[in-house]
Amino acid sequence: MTTSSLAYRVREAASTLRGRLPALPRVGIILGSGLGPLADEVENPTVVPYAEIPHFAVSTVSGHAGQLVGGTLEGVPVAVLRGRVHLYEGYSLQQITFPVRTLHRLGAEVLIITNAAGGLNPSFRAGDLMVLRDHINLPGLAGLNPLIGADEPELGVRFLDMSAPYDDELRARALAIGARAGVSVREGVYAVVAGPSYETRAEIRYLRTIGADAVGMSTVPEVIVARHERMRVLGISVITNVAATEENPVDVSHEEVLSVAERASAGLAAIVRGVLRSLNDPSSSDAAGGEA
């Protein structure tokens, strides 16, 4: 393993964090646009700016603080990524997904990944949550995949099975917890686009036709790498706006996305906390599959 290899850089980042975090994480959590308030709920927190972690890229987007927060939630050791970087910021897919590999190297076996997304399903409303059942990787189909590059067996197999990217048990728990908490939570398919421009009406029709319920500009590369590292993944989208159509013309802004995401963050926190409780105590009611 050379000093220029991805595996070496991951080890270097993880080594730095081991010396600063109060405990090694069992669960990694990635918070998307406007969803940072959940990081404030971490108990006994240690905050490490991305700029102080070797090889971490620094976010340039409003709503992404660019901090790793280590501590506990519901008694579970966690590392919360308060914000992420994106392809549209000019970063490579390896840079975008580097924090996920670092979380796994630190010991995280579960990744809870969140995002702000536009609703494509006509039944969705702004403020709903959507638990991801599957995704459509449009940049990946066009030749952009975080696994492209030198084969490093230490990090995982080259030809990765992605037929079931999201953990069935975690998804069932999240849906049940949301129902019990009175949170408007759906289930669906997330499509990723490169961004940063929002979709045209023709693109919205296309995405609906191919089976997408929501669309966003993140998450899928991180999920691919998490599965490459054999992590269990739970994905949750906050539906921040309803897509424009000829019948329903609307203007979308980043400020609106942040505002709706912040309002929905309490429901998201309730689900994440419930899932963490179920991991810590499998006998709890939160661990009961799909019982609402």
C-alpha cells in the first residue's frame, strides 16, 4: 500500500480522528441540506471541522456546516457528518465519498444517510419524509461511479452487487417508528442527478416515467461506497418541494429547500433516534419490523 493509495489516505484520516473523538462510532450519520440541527442533539460532543481532517474536502454550500460531530445519541456512539460535498462543487466522486470510508475505518457498521429532495410522486407534499427503498444512479449510468479507479481489494470488491442497496430491516423500523410518532413518512425510489441546476419539466416527466419518486443531487455515491465497505444503509429524504409541471408551475430556490428541511428536521430526528434505540436494545418496540 503506497502513500498515494486511497486506502492509505483513509487510514491517515481515521488515525487523526481516533486521537480526537471520545469514542469510536458504531453508526455514521450524514446530514443533508438544512438538516444540521440533529447534530446539536449529540451528547458529549466533540466537533472536528473537515478542514482539520486529512484529505476531507470542505463544503462550499449554504446549509452544510462541514463538521464531524462525535459523541452519543440514544446511548449509541455516533459520528455525525454535518454536511457533505457534491459533484457540482467540482469535487471528484472519491473525494465526495471519502468520509464514508473513514467512518467505516473508525468502526461504523451502519450508515444513516439523509438528504433534501424534490418530490416527483404526485402524492408527496413538501415536508414529507421518504425512506429510500431503491435508487436510480443517472450519473453512474453515464459513466460516473466512485468505484472507478485503481483496484484496492482492502476497500472491497471491484464488481459490487447493488441489487439491494438499502437495508430491509432498518427501512421497516424507520417506517414503523415514523408511523408511531405521527410523522408523515413515505417509501420510494430516489433518483440522483449531478446538479446544481434544477430539472426541466421534460426531465421531471422522464424521471417519473422511469420510476423515481424523488430527485436530488447527493447520497447515491455515498451509498455505493458504504455497500462497498459492507455497511448497512438506511436512507431518508426530506421532500422539500414539489416538482414543477405544466399544470403546476413553481419556482424552486435553495432558500426554500433549506427552510422546509429545517422545519422537517424534528420528524427526521424522531425517526433517527428511534432507529438508534432499536440498535442499542433489540428487544425494544422500535425493533419490531413493520408494526406501526
